[in-house]
Amino acid sequence: MNNLLVYQASAGSGKTFKLTENYLRLLFSEPDAYKRTLAVTFTNKATEEMKTRILLELHKLADNQESDYIPIFCDRNNPFDVLALRKKAKEILQTILHDYSRFKVSTIDRFFQQIIRSFIREIGLNNNYILEVDNKKILIETVETMMFQLEDKKHKKLLEWLISLAEQRIESGQNWSFKNEIVTLGTEIFKEHYLRFSSELEKVTEKEFLHDYITSLKNLKKTVKQTLQQKATHILDIIANNGLSTADFKRYTLDALEHFAKNDIRELTATFLKLESDTTAYCTKNSPNKDRINSLVSNGLHELITDFIRTHQSIILQYNTAEVIIKYSNILGIITDIHTCIKENNNENNALLLSDSSNLLHSIINDSDTPFIYEKIGTYIDHYLLDEFQDTSRLQWENFKPLISNSLANGNTNLIVGDVKQSIYRWRSSDWKILAQQLDKEFPQYVQHESLLDNWRSDEEIISFNNKLFLFATQQLQAKYVDDIAKAGIDTTNNSLTHLLTESYAQVQQNFPKKKEYRKNKGYIEIQFTDRNNKEEFEAYTLLQMVKNIEKIQESGYSLRDIAILTRTKAEGKVVAEYLLEYKNNPLANTGFAYDIISEESLCIANSKIVQFIIAILLYQLEPSDKINRLKIVYLYNNLFHPTKSIVDEYLSKKDIENSSVYDIFSDDEKTSIISSIHLPLYEMTEKLIELFTLNQFYEDIVYLQAFQDLILDFITQKGSDLRSFLAWWEETGKEKTVSTSDTQNAIRIITIHKAKGLDFGFVLLPFATWNVDHIAHNSTILWCKPTEAPFDMLPIVPISYSSNLERTLFQNDYFEEKMYAYIDNINTLYVALTRAKFGIFATGSHSKKPEENKTIGDLLYTFCNSSIQKGKENTTEEEKYCFGRWEEMLLPSKKQIDNQQYQVSTYFSADPSSKISLRLHASDFIGISPAKDYGKLMHQILEHITCKNDIHISVLKLRMEGKITDKESEDIRSQLELFFTLTEVKEWFSGIYKSYNERSILTADGKKYRPDKILTHANKAIVIDYKFGEQVVYSHEKQLMTYMQLLKEMHFTDINGYIYYGQTNTLQSYSIT
């Protein structure tokens, strides 16, 4: 029975539509299936989107609206006709709303936590255990604690390891400080490769064991060195005794022996290795020593050289293996100590790391029957719908597998959706091979594969471009890989890795749907290349091209919200954001264009100069002798408040800087106020600084200032008001926090490719299309390898640094396997980036001197573009710019009108917090109020959420389901609202041409708040509406409305109208202002 449906869903192929279809199908066949169906996603946002989509489609069907699902469920294979389907949808929707808590759409972590909480007694946790989600914070705190305890005798060996690590860093030319390296490598303990063997690695915490292990490897290296040194010395002695030297032999063939004789172990050159099979390779035909050399070769030298080569080849792998293991042996000891320390702290604090959940759950599920698990969690699940399955980790799958197996055995339908090409989270332990290979092996009798082949997102030219690019790129990289392993001497005959990449992209070809004929021949791709490989030069070039592309898109009628700039890393995103902010404020910037940006990742709060100024002042109070911080205060004070003065120069010219107070640069009033604020609590201290220096007048920075104060409040709530603790937290974590802004703004999105997955944008700009297809050499990529030979196998698993050196170790297969996975990771990243675009792609890259070697994404794009230009008829090339599609086809008839007005907050109210404290009690749910006020409150609540007439039903139904109104009251309210929508003005208000603001506060300069019921805006026009459901016209109503209208006038609206709606008579009273 094929009841495990596996959908291969390429980018833009309607995956969410298909998931919703299958969920609805279950509901229509079993109306209460929502109680026994679990839909799983990976993020809270995706969870909410899926819930909303399911309910929305049910609402459309129930409310007689158009729905794309009607032809799916009302065909000859389905007994429902349209009316019956709508009636069924209405019943199901009402049932779910009545029983919402059993509507199961969850993240994978939340579901696992639900099971863990049901087994807390069995696993030794208390009911109120703390779930720790910030691994980095826990790691840093643990490392710092261990550092403070190094003087303890029990940490003697740990101290020796740390000293050894510091010495290694100094010898390699690095700074001796190893804290960052330990924290970086310490993150490995949260990964599944480590967690799987963590119990076996506990022996490493026994210092003597690890010491003995390392000693055995060092002894092995020593033995290898001695063996090769003795043999090399013996050969050199024979050569010397015959009146010759290595220089007399052909092309210095035997020079390597000199190195070995000095204990300098290395790989043998191809020329040296050739000597084993070619006795004529020792000397040239014209060598004056030809006879003596040939005589020596035939009288035993050749046998000695052959023996040396064979000995070298047989033991050099062990030598190299010992060397790469020893490199991180001390680190292994340190991170196992860290892991032990974290586990002890968690036990003491009744805490559980989220990263440990899968491992812990594995022990629960493996030891329990599925029915027993369901009994413990209080629910039974018949159907599983797993989304983004390529991002599932192996431990997560092993936890799900018995549950799904039980469901399949009971004849229930399950659904898995994923796409190997979009697997870009392997660094987070995701394993796409489960989707690509394992499902068929584990459930061969159940799996039914289906592919979604149409791309509903992108224009035709983009689909065509991506189809060709990724077919070309994967073939190129696969050929490169096969060539690499062949050179390393690995048999390629039955090696699955030699076709893994092309197999992963076997279904990359997508179709352009017939229903999108109106977008046929549309879509545009422009890729620009430069040979500027210098980082600074390339950065300057690509950022300038990026601005030109932004202007080109705007000039053609598109809005900023149609543009997204995708970057590989957060650091690149920060560069882009800072460049656009600087360019936007540059007087030389082109007029008529906008450069506003939104970026959750790139707009760091710490980038704000006023935040930097506050932090510097706070730090000075603790560390007044910090010279760098003192100078920072002076510089920022000069730059922010007195830019025309030379305060920095005056300060530096002082003779006795170190003994003077940095506060001397301030005015007397400023100095007095700062000194008086020293003993204030943290939040009040920052409020004082904001007020003193009028930092709330730096309008461009208000959003940063507001976010900064929010961080302070959060910190105080969680950890108290200690200044030193806050500054330590800021340095470790806080300075990385970013400003969160609305996605609905008309602004360019700057986002990393990893965060962009699942999203789509009109135009994608990829300014840094240059990343390597393999791991970067200087990055610390760690492989956890299983040694299989003595003495290395004394440990079950060892951390190894990924590098080409592994080719000549016992970990050769691990190295080439990781290389292939790195290729797939990086080509997948490009795939995710380019498939976000609906209308166009603009990319900038650089290529190496030999782009055909395809070492970078830039090389791949360059070789593809050149091959496509030769074959394509419509493509054009201009210098190093390649265009696919015709830009003329992309022009809009007229520039888009942005229907939402945007205002920059011009004042951020700040004062002594004690002057702002007020207490407001909301007792309406407990104390009786008059019927008129109660009715008015309900009507306000409903009107706040209505955007069109069709929303009346669902809004009233929601109140009914919540028990706030009776059936009779719901009918009365529905009748009242339908009367409301008969008014001509009301029809215009809810027609969709206005931007609507419901129950939004207006903050005045003096800190007062006004809250109109509804404001509508369009261009320079504003309408303010107040709803009244009590007595007829009262003067205070008019006065209140006129106040609102005056405020809108101060916000620079020129066409302002006001209305009071009186519900008892269903009439409108209109007002205007001059």
C-alpha cells in the first residue's frame, strides 16, 4: 500500500498549496482528522503560515468565495458537489475553532518537547525544568567559569592542555589567546556527530587516558621519523663512500634524502617515486658520473631506494594520520571537559539544552512502544505531514521513524515534502540523504514518489536560465570531483560519490505553467564579472554596480519592496547595509531614487553612534583608565555634538591625559549631571544620558535607541540591573543584536541566503557571487572521523581539521566525502538564491585566471555564461556583462503608486521613568458594565479586525466561538454591520484604496497619546473615523474628533476629513478642517 507520499518540491512549485490540499483531503474524508494529524515545520513563522493557510482556505470555501481547491475536490473521483463541499468546510471550520487547541501544526522542536515533558520523571527532570535555547551563551559562560577554576588542583591537566594550545598558536604565528578558538570549536559538542559518541568519549575526561593516547601517537611519529632517517642516512653514506653526492644525480632526484636524514618528513615527489620502476632515471645520458652512478645503482643502490620508497609509502599514512589527530587532541580534551561541565550545571539548575532534546528523546522512543508514547502525551496521531524534510537531522528522523512506521502499519496516510536542492543547513546537522536515499530503503513497500514540476513563482526566462545553469554547473563540478579522486588513486568504478551531485539535481528541470501565459517571454537575468580579485577593489566595484541596478529597477517602474539583496554571510549583509545608508545620505547620490533598506541581520544596534556613545560612557564609569574607550568618548562627543570644533585635537594635546577626567571635555552642566547619574540604576542611567545630551533628537538613530532601551529592559528583567554584568553581556552577545523592522515597508530587503529560503522577491540582487565551491582553507571545518586501525582506534571518534592534507592519511575517504558534500552545500546555496526571484536577477562576481577549474561560484557562472553566449541567439554580452532575456519586456507602463504613507518618527520621548508611571486596571471581564458600553466595546473589537464586507461573518463567528456573544446577539451584530456597509462613504473606506490603521496611538511631542478608532490614508489624504454606539451627538465627540484631525494636519496631510458613526441610527456626521 503506497500510503507514504513523498513530494519532490523544487523552488516555487506550489509546495504549500500541495500540503494544504492533502490536509484538507484528510479533513473532508475524516472531519475530526485534525485531532489525529500532526503537520510539522521547522520555524514558528512557517507554523503560523501553515495554520493560517489551512483556516483561510476553509473560510473561503465556507463563505462562498472563489477557491483553487474547488476543482480538486469536486471532480468525478470525489462525491462532493460544490454546495456539499462548502457546507462540509463550514462544519469543519467551526469544529476546529471550537477545539483549536487540538489543531496540531507544530515545529519539530515543540513536538519533541511535548514528548519530553511527558517523560520528565523517567529522565530525571523536574516539572519546572528550564529549556536553554542559546547554546553560545551557555558555552561562553561555561568556558569563563572553567578559566576561573584553573588554579584548582583537579584542573591541573586541563591547565597543561591550555598552555600547550597557547604554545601551538604562538609557534604558528597566531596570538596566544585561545578563548575564541575554544568557543568556536566548543560548538561541536552541540552537533549530532559529537552527541552520538559523547558517552563513549567520556573516557577522554580521564586525563591519563588521553595523555597515554597522545603519547602513543607521538611515539608512532617518532618511530616513523627514526626509521626513515636511518634508511636515508644509510643511502647517503653509501653514495658519499663512492665519491658522489645527491647533486650528481639527475635533476636533484635524491635531494629528498637530505631532508629525511635531518628528520624532515615529507611526501615523495613523482620524480623520486619513478625510480622504483625505472633504473635509467638516476642520471642523464651526458652525466660525467654516468658510469659510477649506473654501477652503484646495479650494485645495490636501486634495491635500497626501492626499499625506502616502499617503507615510506607503507608508514607515511600512519605518520600523517597521527599528525592530524594530534593537532586537535588537546582541544578534544578541553571540549569534553566543557561538555561535562555543562551537563553538571544543567543537572544542578534543572535545565535542558534544546540541542540535547533529540538525543534524549531517542533514548525514550527507542525504549518505548509507540502506543505507550501516545498514551503518555495524551493524544494519538494517525497522520504525519512533514515539511522541509531535507532539513531533518538523522537523530530527528530516528525519533520520527517509529511513529511513522506505526502509522503506516495501521494503514494511515502520511506525507513528506522536501527538496534536496534546497538543503543548506548541513552545518546544523540536517541530512538530505534521508530524503534522497533512506526513505526508499526503510519503507520500500509504502513510498510513492511524486514530483511538482511547474514553477509558479518565476518568469519564463528565469526558469529557463536556472534549468540550464544548474544542469551545466552540476555536470562541471561532478567531472571535477571525479578527476580529483582519480588523481588521488581512488577507484571510481563503484563509488556512489562520483554521481551523487548529478543525481541530486536530476529533477532540476522545471516547466513554465500554461496558466501563466501572460508572463511568457518575460524575466531578465544580468550577470556582471570583473577581474578585480583584490577584496577591497572587488567590493567597491560590486557595491557600485548594485546601486546602479537598484536605480535601473526603480527607473523601470518597480518599487523598493520588489528588491531583495541576498548575501552569503551576515558580514556581507552588514557591508551592503552600511554602504546603502552612506550612499543614501551622500549629496552626490542620484536624485529621484530611493535607497531605504530593511534588514533584520545587517542593521546592528551597535552600529548607531549614539548607542556607541552611551556604551562608552557606561564603560568609563567602570574602567576610567581604558585609553581606547576614553578616546572613543572624545571622538563621538566631537563628532555628534560639536562637529565644527577640534575637541579631539585639544584632548590629545593635553600634557597629563592619563590623570585627567574625560568628563573635562563636557560643559559644566553636562559634567555635573553625568557624575550625579553614576549611582542610578542601569535603565534610569541611560534615560538620564538620553535626556542630558538630547540623543532623542538624532532622528535617523531613534529606531536604534528604542531597540537599545528595549534590550536593557529585557536584560534587567532576566538578570538584574548590575552595570558590569550588562556590559559583559553586551560585549559577548548584545552588540550582535539587530533592529527588527516591518516587512511591509517600501524598502529594499537585505537578507542572507539562508534566511531567504522559503521567501520570494520581485528582483534578486546577488552582489557577492564569489564564494568557494569547497570549504575555505582558513576556516576551521571539523570532521568527526572514526579511526579503524590501531593505535588510532583507542578513541571511537576524533576531530580532524578539513584540509587537502587528509588526502594522504587514513581519513582519505572522509576527506573526499566531505568535499562532495561541500560542493553540494555551495551549489545548493546558489540554487536557493537564484530561485527566489520572480521577475529578475542581477548578480556580480569575479572569476579566477583559470575559470575553467571552477574553484568558485564566480568561475562556474562565468564558464556557463560563456558557453551559453556561444549557443544562445537572444543573449547579449557587453564586455564582462551577460544578459538573458530582454529588459524592454520588463518595463511597467507607469511607476507603481505606493499606497501606504511612511513617516519617520521625529521625536522619541524620554524622561525620568518615575514621571511616566501610571496604573490602569482592566476589570471589564470581572465587573459588570452598562449594556450600551458592553455592546459598544464588542462592536469596536469587531470593526478593528474588518478589512472588507466579507470579514463580517468570520469576525462575528470568532466572538461567538469565544463565548462572548450568544447566537441571538451574533445575528443582531451581523445585521448592524451589514447596515453599516450600506452607507456610500463606508463602501469607499473599505474598497482597498486606503491604507488602514485601526486603534493606533498617536504620540505627541509632550508624551501624550491619542487613539482614534480608525485612520485611512492615501497620498496626502487622511480620513479619521470614530464609532459611537451610545447616545446621539455629544459635543465631546466632536471635540475629540477635531483633536485627531489637527494631529493629522501636523503630520503634513493636506486633505483631511473626519466622521463620527452613530450605530443606534446608522448615520454619519462629517467634519472638515482648514
